[in-house]
Amino acid sequence: MSVVPFSRVHTHTITVQPEDIDELEHVNNVAYVRYIEDIARAHAESAGMGIHAMT
């Protein structure tokens, strides 16, 4: 496996909201999926492959 140059690493900060916490005080699984979708969208945008680039 090759090493990815740090300049090409995508980072994205997520802040867990109170509504993402279930009655057992864990982050709800649906919230994790939403985070993944948000990160994927942000990554595509930063790479110039967002929805606006597709139209």
C-alpha cells in the first residue's frame, strides 16, 4: 500500500448534536450514516467532483 501525501488527505470535523444521541446515550446509527454522507459530499466538493461539477 502506498502512502498518501498529507496534502491530499481530506479532513472534516463533525459535531455530535443532542438529537443524534439515543435513549442509551449512544450516537444513533442513522446519525453515523448521515455523517458519512456529509463527509463524502464535502470530499467530492473539495476534489472538484461535487454535484455542481456534474451539471
